Amino acid sequence: MITSLIVAVAENNVIGKDNDLIWRLPKDMKFFKETTLNHHIITGRKNYISIPKKFRPLPNRTNIVLTRQTDFKEEGCVIAHSLEGAIAHAKDNNETELFIIGGGQIYKEALEKGLIDRMYITHVHHDFDGDTFFPEIDEKIWNKVSEISNSVDEKHQYPYSFVVYEKIN
Ligand SMILES: NC(=O)c1ccc[n+]([C@@H]2O[C@H](COP(=O)([O-])OP(=O)(O)OC[C@H]3O[C@@H](n4cnc5c(N)ncnc54)[C@H](OP(=O)(O)O)[C@@H]3O)[C@@H](O)[C@H]2O)c1
């Protein structure tokens, strides 16, 4: 099983503010959906709660919610109390590619523990004011394997690029 993460990151590494996303890029939302569909996804409890109620659990994906609260319940979700336990659940259920979908705490822990094989990063080419950040990408560890650049249009206020990184072994 490959363990991947998927995230949209501003130039200044901001990924969120006030437990919400900052920018609206419909093609990035579509990319997120298409990439994660039919896979296991792992989300921190705060990121999960930030998804509007009518859209969660994210459909056609096994939603694994990470929390330290022993009494946390959410219909239609798997609840996990450690990142390693969440990853093991996906592996035990024959997942081929698992997606960590944030937020900041979960990305940081997964990267620091060396648990990630591949990163799907949408670089949003703009600086934003925020309170949640993605770690610096260490080019000694990560190899850029693909890049698609997108320009501003009537529905996309900022230029952005879909980049895939794989860990250098
Ligand atoms: N731009 C993007 O692509 C993107 C993607 C995702 C999220 N975001 C943004 O990121 C922000 C949320 O990130 P965040 O860092 O505040 O929170 P988070 O990572 O989503 O969730 C943190 C929570 O996860 C649980 N947790 C963390 N580590 C754990 C562990 N090792 N074991 C068990 N549970 C653990 C704890 O829940 P309990 O408190 O319940 O114990 C903790 O409070 C929002 O602004 C969101 O919009 C952006």
C-alpha cells in the first residue's frame, strides 16, 4: 500500500484559517475528489468537522477520523486514536493507495514520522493570511515527478499548479 497525502498550499505555506479553507478553486476541489474517490482517507478531527455537515462523511470513500477523544462518534466513519492505527486499518482492508487529507497537525506528524510515500500538492501561487501551515518541502527527500500549471480564469482567482512528489529512497 502507498501512503499519500493531498493538500493545497499557498506560497507562504498557509493551508487554512479559523478552521476553514481560504481560497475557492473549483478545479482543485474536482482534482481532490477524483484523486481520493474509492480510497481510504485519513482526516484530523478538526479538518473533518470543518467540512459542512451535508457533505460529510465524504461519499464513496472510507473516512477515518483521528481523535484523542475516546467517546467521539460519527455515523459512517471509522474512528482512530493514532495515525499508525488509522494507516493499519486501511492496509488491513486491502487499500492500494491511502490518502491523508489533513489538516495541519496530521500532515506534520505523518511527514515527521516518515510515513508518506507520495504527495499531491496543489501549489496556490499567492500569499495568504492564515493560522495553519504545511511543513517546508525538503528537496533532498522529495522528487517532483509531475507538474501541471493552471492560469487565472473567471472561476479561479489565483494561478495554481498540480504537483506530484515522490519520496527519494
Ligand atoms: N489547504 C488544504 O488542502 C487543507 C486540507 C486540510 C485541512 N486544511 C485546513 O487545516 C485546518 C485544520 O488543521 P488543524 O491542524 O487545526 O487540525 P487537524 O490536523 O485537522 O486536526 C487536529 C485534531 O486531530 C486529532 N489528532 C491529531 N493528532 C492526533 C493523534 N496523533 N492521534 C489521535 N488524534 C489526533 C486531535 O483531535 P481531538 O482534539 O478530537 O483529540 C486534534 O485536535 C483547517 O483550517 C482546514 O481548513 C487545509
